[in-house]
Amino acid sequence: MEKRIYLNDHWRFCETFREEMLKKEFDASQLEEVRLPHTCKEVPYHYFDEHIYQMVSGYVRTIEAKEEWRGKEILLTIDGAAHYSEVFLNGEKVGEHHCGYTAFTIRLTEKLLYGQKNTLVVKVDSRENLNIPPFGYVIDYMTYGGIYRDVYLDIKNESYLSDVFVKPEVFLTKEKKAATAKARLASEISLNQMKPQLYARQSLRKRGLLVLEQQGEKEPFQLLGEAELCEGGNELSFELDEVELWSTDVPVLYELKTELLEDGTVIDEKVVRFGFRKAEFRTDGFYLNGEKFKIRGLNRHQSYPYVGYAMPESMQKWDADLLKRELGLNAVRTSHYPQSHYFLNRCDEIGLLVFTEIPGWQHIGDAAWKDQAVENVKDMVLQYRNHTSIILWGVRINESQDDDDFYKRTNEMAHRLDDTRPTGGVRAHKKSSLLEDVYTYNDFVHAGNNMGCEPKKNVTSDMSKPYLISEYNGHMYPTKTFDWEEHRVEHAMRHANVLNAVMGETDIAGSFGWCMFDYNTHKDFGSGDRICYHGVMDMFRNPKLAAIIYQCQQEKESVLELSSTMDIGEHPGCNRGSTYIFTNADSVRMYKNDRFIKEYTKEHSPYPNLLHGPILIDDFIGNAIEEGEKFTKKQAETVKKIMNATARYGLSNLPKSIYLMGLHLILRYHMKPTEAVVLYNKYIGDWGGTSTTYRFEAIKDGKVVKTIVKEPMTSLQIVAETDHQFLKEKTSYDVAAVRIKAVDENQNLLSFFEEPVCFKTEGPIELIGPSVTTLRGGMGGTYVKTTGESGKARLFIKNEQAEELVIEFNCECN
């Protein structure tokens, strides 16, 4: 039976690989001890030269090969090392890999010294002049370096299961939104060697309970050699009268266990977790389990502050949770490369659809470069095809030009290895050559005051094939957490505009916004400080205002936010401009100095295609003028309209219709222009006037579910939340993310608080990154990681203007 041993601890690391590291007498104890995942160079938050991580580094580890391993098959797997790796065992080169984003496995069986200590050395080249994807020209993201994913040994019997590809097929009825269906479950089973009299036994479980068991003992397998693995293998299949369907709302997962038997003895087994679902891209859109379904997602890089790609299981899963549960999305594109299986596993578990693609960014290289890209398609599909969440393979280099010969090869490879999923290819140009099944296009047409997206007919070269928007916004309107209010509002509204437009196009399958969070980038891009501020979150995953647009499109968590702090001095001429309510509630009641002004519902939103669109506040007065002045009802209504318009547009930018209303008041009621100033200061408030308190109440099912109060702050607090406080080491160290905000007494974000906070740890945790950081836009963060010991730990967060904050953790190590 298979035994897996993780090798994530006890590595020695050197930033400069030296040939002497391969010699038997080399003393690795002089090198830095590190744990995996590991980055070859921690980087500052911003303003650094990306060449600091571009190096040829070395990792050294001892493997004690037990005597009982003799006669077994010993396989070493490195899940991810950026970007070109050479592996040496006892000074002898045993393998290499030419991609930083896919796993590779090396057979060590004949090379190990059994009953002895063996020296494993991994040489990792993270320079960006390599002739492999995505390198060759400029890249709009940093690529980092090091062994940044897991490393493990599999100890197997002489014969073992190389792969089991599970291919569920669902037979839907005409019933709408069925939760169950008939199904056929087929699986392609591949073995490592030719050997007669081997049989398979399969069992299917759901929530731990046995559903079905089947044994293929009628005749032996026709075995395939390892070299033919990509051609598929032996197939077992069986029919199921009823299965629960996997969906984004109810992601039901099954487990198929395949056992390899020889003479009645189980010699290997492989368990694959999957769901039964039918995902189809059709001419008029995307369908999930027979129902038309609009894809609403964001793009995600796999990077983090300071450590780049090197984050363990908990952080990978947290990103998936943020996308689904905090941002309210139903899909993600893993731009621009395959990402961690921990992330994909979580997408399977929570029902988050995935579009994943091969590494690359605009540039297509020479023949050798293209050969490696085709190999990357092969690795991607073979390694990820059992993830139910994946609905589309990206087989073009992101935003590259047409190259039919090249892309025929990538498409053929994907279809040969997986005939259950379509292919797509991300373009930034219209009417291009379409070899894939889905035309995927980066639509950046929206500029704030024009159409939200192009209609399908303007873009695709084949109207009969499906169409999907793979990016929008992003570089069109970079936005920092510390930008002025109107800029942050414009950013949010642009996301609302595109979402609304896409929802209104019946033949667009959906869209992926650019992007989930800000990310470090090369000198050629971004804001000059090595950051692209394209995210709806900052790098610590703190939400910007634009994130609220997505949060409002789900129903599970109550959302209420305002686009403004209601501080008039933040706006030119003290005119607050357009102020929006963001909510998913049934209605929102607005109060000014405890006086009821108006109740808004989603019918007030100018975004008809969104489930819950932004709502423009058009009244700051209510019935106060009618009650407080001796005006006729019609006169009071006209004055109210003029006052509200002046609050929004300012006196010099009023629409012509408002000037006509003012003229009517002068002629009809003999009102004087000077009266307007008095009335404005009395009912709207202006510079020099008494500050106002606003209260907004979100109503759901007749109950107040959330309240916002906007008034001048009198006290400052530093608040923090962590994704989890019970840190458990499994195969490696664990990491907790800590998001930090400066807020007032009403928990409103203090957007211009940019003071330092200091961190100190106590117990078996340590910081990732610096011990002092500055909040940006009132927000920031840090990470803590376990140190290999169990016990209680604490993180202290200190700012001179606020009380010290303490977060407690419990650490458990094996």
C-alpha cells in the first residue's frame, strides 16, 4: 500500500547554488534552515527591485531511506518550484522540470541508498531570462522563486495506480433545478507497468457512506506502460439511478476509491473526490445542470505580501472562501497559470467555478518555448482534471496574438487528455482565429461614461460558439485604498456598470473582473512602486469600496455600506456629489439628525440587471421644508428639488431644469435668491454649519439587520480580525492572516489614517514580514506562522493613538 511522507521540514537553503553542494563531504549545517513552502527572497511591501529574487538558489535535505523500502517504488514529487529545477540525489542528477507552476515527479527507486542517509539537492533557477513560459518579454506580475509548494515521497508497491481520471456523466430530465439525476460514472485507470493478473475494485461513497461497489475481475487489465500514460488507460464504469448534483449552492462531493488487487490482496489504492454536474457552454451562454447560469467572477493571482507565492494550505483555502463567501462570487479565473491544489480543493468544496489556464503573458517564444507550452497543457490537464470546479481549460497564452499551428497543438492536447471539458483562450483583440470551444476576451471598453461591455457580435469571430469575458476594468481605473473618496466611488461604480451590462447581455456566458486583489508587479507596470492597484481588495485582502458591489449580489450575509463618509470637505466646493447606498437588504431607511428622510428599495436602483444595484440618494430633506416653512405643498416640493440638486451638483453645475425651477419660484412666489442660501444652510447644511448625523438602517423581512451611523469621529480604534486562531500544523507550518483597520466609534473606516502599527509575538508563532507597518487607507495587515511547537501564542498590535490590541492563538503541532 502507498505511504506518503511529506518533506517540508529540515531543508537547508542557500541563495547562491554552488557545485560543492553536490559533494558528499559538503556540510549543509552552515546553511539557513527553512521550511516549505519557501520563497527564495522575502520582499518589501513595495518599492523594491524585482531582481532581488532572480537567482539560482540551492536547497539541501537529507532523506533516510529505510531498509524496508527496498523493492518498493519510490517517487519524489515537487508540487511547485519557480521556475527551472534540477534535482540531484547523492550528487547525481535524477531529473529536471521546466515550469514553475506545475508539479513534477521523479522516480528514485534505483538511485536511493537503502538503510542509509541520502542527500537530496534541488537547484532552482528563478531568473526571468529563461526560455520557458511565461518568460521572454515583459510580464505584468512578479514571478518570485523558490520551492513554494509541498514536496513529498510516495512509497509504493512494484505495481501501482499511476492515475485515475473520474468522468461522471449526468442525464438530466426536463424538470427545472433538479437536485438529483441519473448518472454514469466512468473512470480511466492507468498503471505504472505491464503485468498480468491485476484487478481493480471500486467503491463510491457520499458523506462517508457506501453508495456502490464494483470489482473488475472478469478479465485482467490490458496494462499500459508509463510512457503511454497520457493516452489514457483501462476504463471501469457503472450506472447510478440517482445521484445528488454538485452545484454552486449545494456542492455535493462523492469519493471514488479505486483499489488495485493482486491475488486478492490490495496493493495500491487511490481516492478521488468529485461531484456529479453538467457544465455546458452553449451559443447563448453557460448552463449548469441544465439551468442557464451567469458566471460572475474575479481573476486571482496566487501571490501574497512579502513571501510571493509561498503560502501553505490555510491561506490558499482562505482566498477561495473570500471569493465565495465574502465577495459573493460564483467563479474565479486562475490568472495566468495553474494554482495550488489546496485552492482548487476548496473551490470543489464550496462550489466556486474555475477557469484555469497555462502559464504565459502575451509573449510567444521560439519552437522550444512552444514545445514547453504544449507540455504545460499536458501537465495542467493531467494534474487538475479531477477537480469538479474546473469548467474550462485555458490553452492560449494570455492576450497573445493568433498562432494557428501552435494553438492547434495546445487544443488537441487538452481535448485528448480530457474530453469532458471545453477549451478557451484569453484574447485582447476582436475577431481573432477561434480554434477553441469558447471565445474568451478581455473587454476593456468601459471608461466610466460609456457602454459597460461590447455585445458578443462585435467581438467574436464565430457567433455559433460560446462567448465569455475573461477580464474587465483593472488597468482602466487603478484605485488605491488611500485615493480620495470620489476616485474610490468611481472605481466601485465602474464595476457595477460592467456587471449590470453583462447581466443584460443574454448571449454572454459571464465575466471575470480584473482582479481580486492588488499585486506586486514589474517596473514596466503599476504605479511605480511595484504594485498594480487593480484589485477590489488590497494585497492583505482588505476590501475596497468596489468589493461591496460584489458582496451585494449574494443573499447569505447582510450588506449595508455608503459610498461617502458624508464629510463635505472631501469634495470640491463642498458639494458631496452623488452618494450611493450599497445593500442587499429589502430596503434602507435614512435618518438625518434622527429625523426620517426616506426609505429606499432596490426599485430605486438605476441598475435593473443587478440583483441588488447601487441606490442613489436623492433626498436629504424629507418633509422638513413642508413642515418647517409656510410654503404651499407645490412650492415646498420645488424648493426641495432645488436644494437636493444643489447638494449633488453644486451651484455652478446645476442642470438647466433646476435653474428653470428657481426662476419659477422667483416669478410665481416672489422668492429672493438670498433666501436660497438660508434655506440650503438650514436643510442641507454647508461649510461652517453644524455637523450632521446620518443613520441608515437595512431592513430584511421587516427587521433591522444592519445599521450605519455617519457623524464626526471622536475616538479612534484599531480593530483586527484573523481568518483562524487555532493553528494546526499538518504537512507543514500553518499561517493566519490578520487584517487591520482604523475605525471610529461607529466602526466606520478612517480612510485617511496612515500611521504606523507595531507587532510583537509571544509563544510559538512568528511574524511574516516586518514588525512595523503603516496602514494605507486606514487598512493593513500581517501574517503569523507556527514555529513547530504546540501551545498558546499572542500577537500584540500597537498604535500610539489607540489601545493595544491582543489576538490569542492556539498552536498544535504533530
